[in-house]
Amino acid sequence: MTIEEVAPTTARPEPPAIRAGKQEQVREQLADLISPMSPGEPLPAERDLAAHLGVARMTLRRAVEALVADHRLIRRPGAGTFVAPARVDQRLSATSFSTDMRSRGLVPGARTVQARAQPAGMVMASVLGIEPMASVLHVRRVRTADGEPMALEDLHVPAELVPGLSGADLQDASFYDLLESRYALSITAATQTIEPHQVTAEEAEQLEAAEGDLAFLFERTSRVADGRVAEFVRSVYRGDRYRILVDIFPTSTGDRRAPL
């Protein structure tokens, strides 16, 4: 008795439109599943979740990736996947981080990572309007909202403007509040730029994010009433926790003809 060899049949791949439709269906099922969950709550194990939804684990991973891209889920390296907290809206204004967070019902915080006084150097002297050998206080802080890292901030201040100020003073404190209460100075003007940014390995560690995550890079130069530069600050804001709001108003062209 012989065993006849039967040529295996090759399954025809699904058309892209059908495959995309299934992936979208799984994404919607997963979105419905996490909608009643609280921010920060972890997702079940991948195997259990795939079995619950009745899909392959690869299909589930694609749905998770889509919700991470939509900022509905967040991955924490070595910890798992969690329901993402709501993103904070930031209007382009000269308010401090602390004031901005309080206005949204969040508790602002600041953790000083390092602080040192050093000569300005040619580049920073040009930015701050001081001599290259003048002393500059450089403070790196992790800015938090309700205890969660929101931004990594590098603050540079002319030491002559804020004698005695230290990194310890800026722990869980607003620089702008200290300017007013201790030095009777207030910010009256600022210039700020915003660029897309990818989180570096060093930044990722401080922000509890993943290297390569998308972020916003803010650079701001602020002045006090007498025209002196009070700060140059570089801040990397987590893209999954932050978004920018801009109020737009129509400008007058001076040509207000009555409609025909």
C-alpha cells in the first residue's frame, strides 16, 4: 500500500481592502474595550486579549499600534501597554508651565535633575545678551503634571539677574513666580519657536518615554521690563501628552466692499 503525495494547496492572500477592513474592525473593538478603562490602567496580556477578541496576535498588535499612534494607548518600555491619559492642550502664550497646568486642574511639579553655574560661552552669551565669561545658571528639570513627566526643561539664566538662585529653589517651584516674589521682576515679552522632535535615549529615560517617540521641542527667550534677557529655555514635551492650540482670527484687508 502506497501513500500518494498530495501537493499542498496555497491559500490565496486576502485583497488589501478586505485585510484593511478587518484591521479597522479589530481596532474599533479594542477601542470600545478600553473606553471604560481609567488612564494608566494596563491592558490584559496579549494572549488573553487576542483570545477575547477572537483574533490572531499579529492582528491584535496592529490594532494596538494604531491606538498608540492615535494616543489612545501608551507603551512603557519594560512595563507594558496602558490606557493613555488625556493630552493637555497648550495655547501659545507667555504663561508659565505651572500656571498653565493649574488652569487645567492639574498639579504642576518640577524635579531638578542637575544644576550648575558656568561661563556663558560665545553662543549662550549671544542669546542672553551678556559677556562670554559671565556666569549662567543652567538647571535641568523634569516638569510634571499630576506626578507624570510632561517635559524635560533646560533653563539658562544670567546669574547676575538672579543672585543666590539654585537648582534646589526650583524644585517643585515656578521660575516666573520666583522672579516676581524674590527679585521683583516679571516677564514682559518672549520669543518662542516650536519644532517636531524625536526623543533621544537620554530624554526618554527622564520622560518615561521610548527613544524615537515624537515630541515637541520648544525654545523660548524671555525678557523683563527693562529689556534684559531673563531666560533661554529649551523644553522637550511628550507628544503623547501634549498638543498645541492656536486661536486664529481673520485679518482685515482694508477692502470691505458691500456684497453685490
